[in-house]
Amino acid sequence: MSKVLIIGAGGVGRVVASKCADNPEVFSEIMLASRTLSKCETIAREVGKGRITPAQVNADNVQEVVDLINRFKPELVINVALPYQDLPIMDACLETGVNYLDTANYEPKDEAKFEYSWQWAYHERFKEKGIMAVLGCGFDPGVTSIYTAYAAKHHFDEIHTLDIVDCNAGDHGKAFATNFNPEINIREVTQKGKFWENGQWVETEPHEIKKVLNYPNIGPRDSYLIYHEELESLVKNFPTLQRARFWMTFGQEYLTHLRVIQNIGMARIDPVKYKGVDVIPLEFLKYVLPDPGELGENYHGETSIGCRIRGIKNGSEQTYYIWNNCSHEVAYRETGTQAVSYTTGVPAMLGAMMVLTGKWNGKGVFNVEEFNPDPFMEKIGEHGLPWQEAFNIDLEL
Ligand code: NDP
């Protein structure tokens, strides 16, 4: 029986809140806090089953988070606000001695760059304080990292290549929309590609490398090599990896919009003076694009995200593919959000459950693949994200 504080009332926050409310035997009391109180109140009313206390907090302000933690006294803070808030929330957890979990690594606001160095730097301080931080417990990063750990533990003596394949074959009926926070999403997909090969990082131009990959129950889709944050921790934690890459599907229409947004300067993150006021084009764009949390109603189709792995077992080469397909309609019926928020929120809730029930423990800062994958894999299906696997197939990669 534990108290949990969820910070962030967007699409992902809604799913985490709903799923925590479904599991009172672990989450005995739940507080949902965010910048806009009314969003917390709406979520509490619509999916909280009468078990969620809404609250207001500006998580950029460490003292505000400290005060909220001292008032509510949670055992764990689940951070599903934006990556910019990771460090202030970690600071507040350190000050109050409370465990921390998130789904995306820290990004500075003024530079489109994400890496774990900032958060890994908290390891010794979390250890000394006797608390833990779980980093990247969404789907990717998150489940894909746990799939990798599970494969390495049960199906290989050594893993040599890893390709994380992320397909969204859904259709929301809009000309252009992002599936999670537009600002973070556009910063992620417009940067240069990068992958790990033979002990070093290889950089590519954005969307330079494309392959047509086949996804279960979906079929062939154009898939582009992009850089994604879990690659950084996975190559560190699985040093036998000779190559690690991340592929994401994009339709031509999406890429055309993205190119136009960049070409006309709307992806800029430096301030522009407009009628005497500093405006950051990408932040403004977020306000005119559809809210990802509200795409769910007309979203059809499904996502398919998984890991394709090659390695050695008992002296011979083996291939392995593990994946989950998630229907936008089913996710929406259950939580009122589309599958991208759902596939992020469910693992965040389950990771929190792992921490609060002592299945995952340790003192310091950890990426999810450092924990025992088995208790998580045993439960993830019953919470809505069942997995499938195939052995010795053509990985296409
Ligand atoms: P949204 O933009 O829908 O929601 C973010 C929420 O955080 C909003 O409610 C926002 O408040 C709140 N927020 C922003 N700034 C502050 C602040 N300073 N203080 C308090 N609250 C704040 O994003 P999503 O729900 O789509 O995504 C949430 C997180 O999940 C992001 O970090 C994203 O990168 C991550 N993610 C991870 C994935 C994975 O698989 N690992 C996949 C998808 C997303 P307000 O409503 O007032 O704007």
C-alpha cells in the first residue's frame, strides 16, 4: 500500500492516473499534479474512479515540488510532465528522500539535445540518500529496453545486433498532428540520425537511411533510421552489441509537413521578437497543432513496436523478434487516449508497481534494462500490453 504522486496531466498522465486508480492494492493514494489544475480535475473525474486528488504545481520550481511532496508524502514520484522538468523534479526527490521514475530523458529547453549524462550525474547523490531513480520507463525507452534485457537473459549467450522498430500505422484523420507533445516530438524527429556500430556512433543526415520493413498484422511501411535515447544506455549496459539502431515509420505526408515546418522556421527554438514580445516558434506551433491527448476519438489502426535481435546461443547464430501491437481504438475505449499515450503510460504505472512492491530495488539512478525483466514481463500483458515473439526468422535488417 503506497502513496504515489504523478506529475503531468497530458495524454500520458491520463493513462498513468487511470491505471494507478485501477490497482488500489498497490497505489493506495494517488495525487495528480500539473501546471494546469483543471486538467488534473478533468482526469480525476473521468478516469480516477474517485481515487485521485488533483493538485497544481509548477515543476520547473524545485521548492514548489518539495512543498507538494512534503504535504502529500508519497513514496514515489512518477514524472510524466516534459523532459525539461526531469532535473527539478529529481532535485526535489533528493531533497525529500523520495523515489523517482520518468519516461523521457532530460533535455535543456534552449538546445534540441537529449542525453543521459545530466541524469546519470545524480547517481551518487541518490545512492547516498538511499533512494532510487528509474529512468525511461515508457515504451521506447522502457518496454523496448526491457525486451532487450529479457532477450539477453533468456534467449542469447551474447547479443550482437539490436534494431528497435517503431511503427504507428494509425490514422487520426488530421492532415498533421504529433502523437505526443509536439514540441518534444518535432525536436526528436528533425535531428540528425545516429546509430552504434563497432564501438562508435555513426551520424546520418535526418531521415537519410530508409528501409521498407514488415510489421506484424500491418504489413510493409517506410521506416527511417533516427536516433533515440535508449540506444545510449543499451550499448553501455549490453557491451556485446556490435550494432544498435532505431527505426521509426513516417508517412510521406508527415515528412512533407515536417520539411515545410523546418523550412519556414517554425521548428526554431530560439526566441523571435513578434510585436515586441519574445516568441519561440516551436512553442507557438504547439498551440496551433491538435492536442495529442485529444486525437483518440477518431484514431483507427494500431502501433507495433518491438526489438529485432541477432546473437549467439549455444555456439550458433540465432535471431529473435519480440513486439507488442496496440490498437488505438481499444486504448481510447479504456482510457480516453490513443495508443501512443497508452503504450507509454501503462509501463510507467507498472514500473512504479515494480518499485513499490520491491521487485525492482537499488539505490542510485538506473535505466530500466538494469533491473530483472521477469516480474515486469509477467505482468505487462495483463495490464494491457501483451507481447509476442518469433525465433529464427528473417529480421529484414
Ligand atoms: P503532454 O504535453 O500531453 O503533457 C505534458 C503535461 O506536463 C501537461 O499536462 C503539461 O501541463 C505538464 N507540464 C508541462 N510543464 C510543466 C511544469 N513546468 N510543471 C508542471 N506540469 C507541467 O505530453 P505527453 O503526455 O504526450 O508526454 C508526457 C511525457 O511522456 C513527455 O516527457 C514525453 O516525452 C514522454 N513520452 C515518452 C514516451 C516513451 O515511450 N518513453 C512516448 C511518448 C511520450 P499543461 O497542460 O499546463 O501544458
